[in-house]
Amino acid sequence: MTTVQPKAKLPIKNDNLSKLKSLHEKGAATRNLKAKAPVDISETAKTLNASQLPPTDSNNTSEIEKAPVNAEEATSTAASIAKTLAKTPVLPIAIPNESKSIKKLEEKLSDKTASKLSFIKKPALIFIEGFSLFGLSDGDGIKDMADNLPGAKRFSWDEQDKIIDEIKKHSPDQPIVLVGHSFGGDSAIEIANTLNSVKNGFRGIDLLVSIDSVGMNNTIIPMNVKRNLNFIGEGGLPFLHGDPDIARNSNYTEIENELRPEIHSKLDDSEEIQFKIFESINELLGESHHQDIFIEIQTTDELRKLIDSQSPHYLKD
């Protein structure tokens, strides 16, 4: 049996290879090593490029623009560029004088004077009006007392946050007085409870005057209150008069409950109640060595008339 051997594949002849030129062809190496001709640019581009270059001496300009052909010329050109750059002016960096001294910077960073609290070194005298609808409170009596007490400020019963912020502005060693009628009296007691906490520094209330307080759970006086004057109206509807107050701790709080014949809306207008309030404030400020306010209160015309009518011998003592 005759075996037929497969024909060996002959290499495919590529005629294109014959068209390639030898790398060793004469002049090939020289042409490959030659630098490409510089691209001609417009006069505008030349002007823009020239404006971005640092100022140079006219003697060295031609040397910088000339492209090096060999290592010797390249070294010479680099030296010329270095000399040119060395002559270029360097813009100074402005440094504040204080930053040159590390000690001054450290003192400035560690300065805590700006963070120190600044308190008002005067008593906080706060008067709080009640709810004025349906004859609960017209606010006239509270307004009159606040207007005739130097340094006093008047707020509404629903401004408890503002009142607390106002109290915290005053130095802790200054007396604090809260006088409130109706809902204002209830707010005064709630404010006292709010300040009786570690969060608020256990701020003490030297005098709390509640005039027929109307509200919920307003009969227990916290132990940060030193003295409480509580005036209770007689007559009227059951929910339109206050109740007797009780001290949370009688070792810290002195309470005086007084039943009055006036109706609820007229209690803060009572001259007798106003006199007792001012007398208590005068006594407190006198004990706290605030003679300037104490004397100013006594010399106020409106208050002088009130004091003379209630107690003619008061100014003679």
C-alpha cells in the first residue's frame, strides 16, 4: 500500500518586504538622529510666549533660543540659562511681624480673656404679667410697679425662656426678685424650679412674690427660694384664685401666705400689696448693700406718695 505524504507548506512570499529599505542604508542613521525642524508659529504666539518668560539680558537671548547640537553646546546653553534665571528678580513674600515670633503666636492662641463671662453686677428685678383675657389680669398693677422700680424689667407669663436668659446675665452673687400675678405667678414658680438644678447652677431666688397664682402644681416652693410672699384672692370662681404655698424644705424657704379681700384681677393694683412688695424689695436690697437703688426707690415721687399714704413714719426712721 502506497502512503501519500502530505505536501509541506511553503512559506508565503510577501512582496511588500522587498520594498522596505535597509536600516544600514547609507545616510539612514544620520537622518533619524537629526532633530525635527521647528514648527513656525505666528508673531502673536511669539509675543505671548515672550511675555511669559522671565526678563533676560539681551546678550544671552540668542544663546537660550539656539538649540544644542552636541553635549558641549548643551552644557554651555544650560549654564547660560542658569545665569539668566539667577538674575531674575524674586518677589518677596509678606509675612506678618507677629507670625515671626512663635512665642507671640502661642500667647495669642492661649489667651482666654475673650472666653471669660461678663456678668451684670446689679440685681435682677423681674415682673411677670398674667393672662389678660376674660378679666384674669389687666397687667396694670405689674406695669406700674415695674415702671417705678429702677432697673426692673417686665415680661409676659409665656416668656419663661427669656426670663431665665435675663437672670443668667446677672452675676450669681446678685439678688434675684420674681414678682408674678395670675399666670405670671405660676410662671415665676416654674422658673424657680427650672433654676433649681445642676444644669442651671442652682441659682437662688432671694424673693418670690406670687399674686394669686393660677396654674398647675404651683403650690410647692423649691428650696432655692429664700422667701415667698403669696397673696391669695378671696371670692370669685374657684379656679380664679390661688392656693396657699408650701415650702419644699422649710430650713431653706420662708413662706408667708396672706388672704386678701380683693378679687383676682384687682390684686396687683392693691396699694397695700404693692407697698408690701416694695418694702420687701427695699429690705432685701438694703441687706445686699445696694444703697443706690434703695435710695432711688425712696426718692421716686410716685413711690413716696404710696409710702406716705401707707406708713407716714416710714421715711422718718
